[in-house]
Amino acid sequence: MKLKDVKVGMKVVPHDKTTGACTNFKEWQTYHRESCQHFKELGYCVVSEIHDNKISLEGDYFNAADFEPYIEQFALTDTQKRFINREIDKRITEMRKSIPELILSEMAKSEPKQETIKEKFVPHLKATWCNSEQTDLGEIGMPTNRTDAINRPLFVGDTVESYDGEGLKRDFGDENFVCCENGRFQVMGCYSEFENPSAKWRFLKKRSFSEIKNGEKINDVKCIKEG
């Protein structure tokens, strides 16, 4: 690859990864462990700087001619999946430290106020898709007797992120409501997985029902907090 074709932020791989032409790759592995580790885990390195006719990868400088542009792959390698899982586990470990405080906080939020009980209107989730006969998807704040991946209690109206058995986020998994439809609790889009204790899907609470604003809509489900 010519230096004029390189840009900061570009993903690159050594020739050895594609053609076997990089004679310095073994030496690179030995003396540039930080760059090599990044390459092993993600399959590429990112150009952070261009200086004195060389490219910088993780702070180490190389000849541009020893590298080729990285071609994006649709399928993740096993190494990449392990790397993603490690990042998820790291996040879970950090969040687990505050579990006791979170549980007490959520339990306090779920206690109904006296003034709410007296009112006829009940805050709830509503389905907005066309021709829906079942529009009520549960009372906001109702306990589900279920927890997320780090044992935080889930309530109707909470939102969660959804991950499959390999730790990869599902296509629709960025954020979905925890609902109650026909007396059964579910994460919208993951009905059977949420009900089945042996399912491999994992859920991480993203927002509490108390943080959701009135009228907010996520994937055809709307939060109704005011009559």
C-alpha cells in the first residue's frame, strides 16, 4: 500500500495476513506486542498518525508498504466474538458493584403512591401497531419477578438491551420495553426467550420505567403516563 493512499483512522492489516509478503511480520509480533494484541483480537489495526513517511499503529511506526487496507468481513471470527464477550463481562463486573443500591432504589420506585391508587387513570404501555385488538401492554411499574443478566429486578416499563447466546446484540436489541401481554411478561420482540428460563438470550437493563417520558415510543410501543 502506498503512503499517499493511507488516511488517519484507516483499518489496515499486515501483508502476512493476506499474501504472506510481509517479511517483518514475525519481528513485528515480537517487538510490538500492544499492536499485535489489538490485531489478534479485532483482525486489524487502526492508523493513528502519519509521520516522517511512516504510519503509526498503537504508537509504533511502520512502513505503509508492509500493510494492506482491511476488508470488512460480514461474519465475526471466534476471536472477535470472544473479545466482544469479554467487553460485556467487563461491563457486567463493573455494574455488579452497585447492585444492592440499585435493587433498593427500584423497589422504592415500584411502591404505588396513595394518590395514584385513588385515581382512575393507570400509567401503562400501549401497542401502536395497526389493527391491534390488545392495546394495553401492562401497568407501568408492575414487578415482573424476573431480573436482567446481573440480577437487577425488572419492571413493566423498564427498557433493556437484548444479546444472543454469543454475546452479540440482536438486530432489534438496542432498546425495547419490558411488557405484560395477556398476563405474561415479555421483552417486546423476545416473547418466548423471556418466558423460558433455559433460553440463552441475555438482557441488560438500559433505563428504568421512572426515566421514560410520557408519550415516548420505542418499536411500536408507547409509554402513557398521563391521562
